[in-house]
Amino acid sequence: MSVRRRFYARPLLATATSIAVLTGLAASTAPAVATPAAATALDDTYYQDAVGKTGAALKSSLHTIISDQTTLTYAQVWDALKATDEDPANPSNVILLYTGRSQSKNDNGGNTGDWNREHVWAKSHGNFGTSTGPGTDIHHLRPEDVQVNSVRGNKDFDNGGSAVSGAPGNYTDGDSFEPRDAVKGDVARMILYMAVRYEGDDAFADLEPNDKVSNGSAPNIGRLSVLKEWSQEDPPDSFERKRNDVIFEQFQHNRNPFIDHPEWVEAIW
Ligand SMILES: [Ca+2]
Ligand SMILES: [Ca+2]
């Protein structure tokens, strides 16, 4: 556990408890997921160096803040996803990103019908593979059906194409993939998290979005203009917010700033 994490975690919990007491709520009924009160507390603690900034200065501050994290091995990602993507209606299951299917946590693997670990920032875009780093960063790793994961492959994101078999609402063509409406914003915010987190100052490439759909192995993902639209159209919901909290509290101890502050997408891009 890092020094920074201890500093941030305790005031946040203390503040949430104080607010619960002040407002007359019993501590035992205080919500476990992000609330407006918790978001305010984050601005006073976790995001204190970023609040009030814009453009490159905001991106630089957020990079420093979110780079202080615990890292996972690729094997540890399996159990992490069983927690971060748990079906709120069935704790034995996870929800798959593109298909939206609720499926047993124990069905993870590589066979037809199993779920596996989808890299939303395709790992060939920057060639970071599955060694500890961007390839094991669960902010952009999601459970997905093995075959649908294969259809998405390393395509960039854009609107249009033909319906994806077994994944209602998803479309694909030769060079791009369009996820279902309910996760369009999630996809955008995962891509933009990766762009801020990975700036080329460690052993990995500087990941950046652009407006192309032919990026190949370049450390880029498109299309930025479409991702910005998706972020607007599909704002963070309770599932996405809780996922961010679980990653922060139980696994990596860093946050996706664009889930807490969706307006920072426009402030930077
Ligand atoms: Ca969503
Ligand atoms: Ca970057």
C-alpha cells in the first residue's frame, strides 16, 4: 500500500462517516458506493491537485494522481473482474461488456461460450501484451464472450457496420467496432483513462486517442470524435461508478477520473 493511498483513503472514509452523522443517518445505512457527498470528498482529497485546471495542465495533474497505483498480474485479473463486474442481481455472475449477458463467474476460460479478458484498449495498439502494466490494468479490462471478443479483435471504435452475432446492439465492419448503447460511454471513458494513465514515462508506449480507424499496431485508438459523443450520450451509471469504487478500494487504488468527472473529457479533448 502506497503512502498516497493511505493519505487519501482515510480522510475519504472519515468524511463520509461525518456527513452521515451530521445528516442524521445511522453509519450502518451509509451507502457503500459513490454519492454526491463522496464525490465532493474526492475533490478535497484525491483530486485536490487537479480541480480547477483544464487542458494539458489538467491531463498532467491527473496523470500524476492516477499513476500512483497497485499493479496486478494477468492471472490476478480473473478474480478482480469477478468482483468489479459482478451482476448486482446475482452475485454468482458477471455481466459481459458487449453482449450484456449475465454469466457464471466460473465460466471463465478460452472455450466457446466461456468469458475471457477483453482489452478495451486493444493490446496490439502499443504492443503492451499481458505483462504487468497496461495489459493488466483492470480499468479497461472487462469480461466478454470469447467469440465476441474475437470479433472485436483489435479494431478501432466507430459507428456502423453489420450486427454482431450473439451480441445485440453491437455492430462491426472491416475496421471498426460499435458497442451497444448502454456501454458506449463506458468504452469512451476507459479509452481516455488509458490515454491519461500511460504517457510514455514508464516501460510502455504513450497511448493516445486519434480520429482514425486504421491504427494497426500504432499506440493509438480511434475515433476520438465518436468517443466524445458516446461519453456524452451514455453518462456514468451506478454499475460503472461502483466498478470504479471497487477498483479504487480493493485492487489498484487509483480511479478513472472521467467516471467521477465526465466533464473533464471536454476539458482535455
Ligand atoms: Ca453506460
Ligand atoms: Ca498518453
